[in-house]
Amino acid sequence: MELIYILTYDCNFRCNYCDIKKRKEDISEDILKKSLEFLEKNNFNIKKIKFFGWEPLLKKKEIEYIIENFPKKFNPKYFITTNSSLIDKDFIKFCKKNNINLTFSIDGNNKANSENRILKNWKNLSRNIIENTKKYSKIIRINQVITSKNSKDFFKNFKFIYNLWVRKYNFLPEYYREWSKDWLKNLKYWFDKIFNFYKNWNNFELINIENYSETSFFNLWLVIDTTWNIYWTNLILSWVFEKYKKELIIWDIEKWLIYNFKNKKFIKNYVNKIENILRKEYSNNILKSVMYVDLILNNFCDKWNIKD
């Protein structure tokens, strides 16, 4: 089982492709303590814990508190995805000490990074991200976001990051956007190019394989929100799903309201509810785009699995 902690809805960036409605809403110390008590008293088999922000390093102390006080009966792996602008030596030291998997988000070179960001002094921050990526390349993973706009430069941006000595990749195409046929062709062409690059003795790891999901960009994970509520889908992070949060709650930490999420009927109903929301909120063209983007990515991952 995987667990996501949402520590804050705030972020020091404003990326065009991010679906999160940014605001000053943070997890409280009281909720942190109650959530740990809740997890201690339940027999979950938690193997992974992921910290989301929308810039989780705005909440370094909370991350440290959770890891240092997490129930001893679990022995999970920890994962943090960050834009890396707030990385410092002390936090890197903490990550090494606790075997935390760090993922930096970087789209490519300065031009690629700037294309979808809205921020003052962005050029300086972009250089900072590139420098941090190179500095910590041996111990990090990266998310390379591929948008409909930058798909034409996908391979060029991959090579730029590769030349920073990064060797662990999660390729993240922009979901729930409408892609044209030309953009989809670009995406497939460059994925093929990357696979051929890999076959020519340019070794690196593909992290996408760890994150398989039957529904695009949607996983059945426990999600502890900044409120008292717990959900069973990461899609509640999107602004599109915010108005459906009440009907997607599976726990209330304060009231100890619990649904039997292991029950097959409950699972089926929950997944159907999410898929109905997707059909309600997105046009057929966008859902078709998601299907094609996901197919291209899955075919790439399948080739990777049978590369030998």
C-alpha cells in the first residue's frame, strides 16, 4: 500500500500544466499527530510514503517530524517530489540519513523550463534548478514533464538533462489536455528515439514502470489531506475534483469514520465514481487525448520491459 501526505497547497512556482489550485492551506501539527495515531492503530501494509506540496520543501520540518515519528511497525520507503529550488545541504544530509528518494522536476534547458512557468526572476531560479540537478545527479530521480507545446523538443531536452549526469527518469506527459495529431506524433517519435538511444549502451533507469495505473494519472493510494479527511485517490489534488471531495472521503481522522476499502464491491464502486467524474468534467476530445498519450507511454514502457 502507498500513502500520500499533502503537506500544503502552496508553492513558490506557478506552472501552467499543474492542475492544483494554489493557496495558503497547510497541514496542522494536530492533524499530523492524529494521523500518526490513526496509522498506528490500523493494520495497513504501508510500503511507500510520498510527500506532495505543492512544493513539499516549504514544509521541511513537517517532513522531518513524520519520518522521525512514523509508527515503528512500518518500514516504508520515502519519496519526495520537489522543484528543487529550496534544496539545501542540511536537507540533503537528512535525506541521505533516512534513505529518502528525491525526485527533481525539470523540463529541460532554460527555454523549456521557462515555457510553462510564471514567476519573477525565473531565469535565475531556472539556473538554480539546473545547477542543483547536476550537483545531486547521482542521488536523485527526475520528472521530465512533456507538454503538448514542448513535445517537439522532447528528445533535445532529455539529452540536456542526461548530460547533467542524471540516470533515473520518470517521463511525465501532460495529461487531461487536448493533444493534436502532430503533437502525438512528436511524442511517439521521440520516445522511440530515446529507446534507441538507450539500446546503444547509454544506460539509465526508467522509473515510470514503478507507477503503473489502470486509469491514466490515477492511483488507488491513501491520501492524507491538509484537512481531517483521508481519500483513496490522488485525483483529489486537481482543482477539477475539489467539488467532489465530500463524496470521495473514505476516512475522517477526527471522527474515525471508516469505509471497508478492501471490499471488492467498494473498490469497484469507488473506481466507477471516479471514472464517471472524469467523463463529466472532460470533453471526449480530451479523454481521447489521454488515451492516446497513455498508449504511447505504455508502449514505450512495454518495450523497456522486453529490451533484452
